[in-house]
Amino acid sequence: MQTNVLEYLENIIGKVPDKIAYADDTNEVTFKEVYNNSRAIGTYLYKMGHYKEPIMVFMGKHPSTIITFYGVIYAGCFYVPIDEEMPRHRIELIFENVKPRAVICDHKTVKVMETFDYKGNVYLYDEIIKTSPNEKVLNLVREKQIDTDPIYIVFTSGSTGIPKGVVACHRSVIDYIDNLTAVLKIDENAIFGNQTPLYVDACLKELYSTLKFGATTYIIPKHLFMFPLKLVEFMNEKKINTICWVVSALTIISSFGTFEKAVPKYLKTVAFGSEVFPIKQFKLWRKYLPDARFINLYGPTECTGMSCYYEVDRDFELDEAIPIGRPFKNTDIILLNEEDKPAKEGEVGEICIRGTSLTLGYYNNFEKTSEVFVQNPLNNSYPELIYRTGDLGKYNERGELVFVSRKDNQIKHMGHRIELGEIETVANMHPEIKSACCIFDDVSKKIILYYVGDISEADVATYMKDKLPRYMIPNLTKKLDRMPLTANGKIDRVLLKSLNK
């Protein structure tokens, strides 16, 4: 039985040592380079006295950063990725939470690191990879590692504004990658196009799947997502056939008529998640890529990123939602109503998750961990943890699980309980609206609809009045030139809320 994620690399190195593993627009590394350099980093860190502790990886989005992740694991430590694109205040909060004794930088970020009040060790990637891998040291570390040892901390946004560090272990990542690659039918011919930052859990799909099968991952330059046509041209140039993107990244291509000029012709597998895919946009993707497989993925960071999947096998009406489907193997979904009882068919309940996909909790935050990693209320006989996602879902008439909204996107307005996602769905049905997001201002008690599209605010307001009951009609409708996105490509709802203050 596999107990360490590095076994993926060690099993593949003898098969495809000279194949490109990871590349961006300027650099590429082979599996042999990944293997040798990560073992050098592991040896160096262990000899410097680092073991079973967090190591901050403060580097740009390039292949050497991925190598560093594996090097940290070789030392028996766990990596904490941060990026210079992060707000300075957020980086400071992460340092305060983790208190790392060491940071690994590249030539660019080491200069940024000098501006922080940090007293620990700062190591330069180009220097530490010169270390000769020590087989005795690496074997010593491996003998002591178990599958519940942590391998990374990634930070999510906390409701208080303070980020929470989610700690994942070997077992949760191994189960996740084995199940994900089976669902996506990944093999050595997969060529991934990475969209997400390397400091979020979503990048696991490409990083570890590449190791498992000897596939290839291209890190797509961020600026290309501002130019959809150039993005598609890049995908065709690299012959990218598999993507796992957030929905907002996909709609960047479909919203602006890109398909009429160019189509990602090698694309065979399109996995998407993190947001509800507007059916109008989804239909465009299926129209122009009729032979591709489309898989909706769902899962929180606290459950190693993905818990459910649904391979699209039918057409949907504009007011329907694509199901999130069924859980991965070794994962169970419990839908609990407000009384902590199993929700009935058609009844909305909170999506709760149990299984090996659960992470270890939040780093240095036992209070927040105990709030959401809780005893299964359906089991009074022995300890059994579940994770309460804060997401609402229901089973449709086909028995498929459908995401409804976040609990914090459910509001009371004019005496009625409203799902803001329902308002967004109606807005996204309009042929001239490319993207829509609805927020609720807690101070003014107003529903505000933000949208991008070739239609006036007055016409959108009229359209919404025709489609919604009075208590759901947005109080304000505001047109944007571009929908703001978070670093990992989701619609930035926090920023939209701040626009009204």
C-alpha cells in the first residue's frame, strides 16, 4: 500500500526520466531533474536541522517551485506556499500563524523577503539544489514517515479576515489523486494546462497526477487569461488536452466570442469547479468541443480540494444547475437539515463530508478546527469526525446531489429566505449578460446585482422584474467592465461588497 506521495515520483523516474514534467513559457524540467533537485533540497534541509516542521516556500509560479515542494517533503517537513502576488498584510498574517524557521526563495523573492522583519533562515533555491543527495539521510527520513504526516499547509480566507491554514497529509492526497485520476481517466498522455496559483490546493490535480503517470503540466502565464484568444493559441501550441479550471477562467473564453475565432482543438477533458457554471456559457463549451468530456468537481480545501464529481451526460435547461453528483471512492456525503437529521429528497441541507479526504484541520487553530471538524451527529457510539462545509445542497429527482449555495449566501429579505445564487442564475440566463454576481449589503439591507455584459442597467432591472418575485428583485443593479476575480480565479465577492461602502 502506498503511504507517501513521493512514491509517485520514485515509481515513474525509471520509466520516463527525460520526459518534460513541468514547464512554463520560459523553462521546463524533466522528471530526472525533479527527482535529483528535490532530493538535494531534502538532504540540505534535514542536514540544516529541519524535520517535521513547516517550511515556507516563497517563490514565483514556475517549475522550480514545484520541485521545492517535493524537496520539503523529502526532508520530512511540510511546505507552506506563498507568492509575491499575495497582499503583504496576508503574507505577514501567514508568517505570524506558521512561525517558520526557514523560508526558501528564488532570486526575485529573496529581495522581497529582505523587506520583512524575519529573523529565521532564508535559503536560495539555486544554491541548495547544489547539495549532493544523501541516500542515508533520505532513507532515515522515509523510515520514520507515516501516511498521516502533514505534507502542506494552504491558507483559505477566514470569515474574520484572518486566513486559516489547512493541513493535509500523505493519505488524504494519495486517496484524492488516485480517485481523481481514475474519474478523469488520466494516463501518461495527459498534457495539463495549469490555471490556479501554486499556493492553493486546486493545483494538486495537475502536480501529483503528473507525478503518478509521467504526464506533463504546462503552467499557463497569468496574463494570458486577460486575452482569451492568445490563451487558446497557447493551449493549441502546447497541445494541452486536459484542464481543471475554476468556472470563471472557462467563461473568460466563452463569454467574448473566442470560440468563433479559435477552439482549443486538443482538449479532451474539461474538469471544472469552485463556482456554479452558468448553463448559457456551458452550452457554448459543449457546442464547440462536442467530443470532450466535462466533469463538475466539488470539494472544500478542508477535504483535500475535491469530494464529489459529476460527468455531464445530458443537456440542461438555462435555469437548471449542473449536479455535483456523487462522492469519490472512500468519501461519504451526509446532507444534514437544521435539526442535524438526514435531509429528505428535495430538502436543502448542509453538505457534510466524512472519509480519508478529510485534512488534519487548521494549523495552530484548535478552536476553529473544533467548530467544523466535529463528531458525526448520526453516530453516538464511537468517535467519528465529519467536516461541516457550510455549503447547502439537495438531492434532485434523479438522486443527484446539487449545490444550492453557501450558508452565508442565504439571506432573509422582506420576510423571505432567499438564495442569492437563484438571482444570479436568472441574471446569467440573459443572452447579453456574460457574468453576474449578487451580494447582500448587511447595513443597507439591499440586494445588489453586479454584472458584465452588453446591456444597460435599466434593461437588466426590467428583465429581473419580469423574472423574479418582488422580494427577490435586486434593489440596485450595477454594470462592470470586468468581474473582479480572486487570485485563484473565483469571483471576488468580498471586493464587490466593499464597492458599496
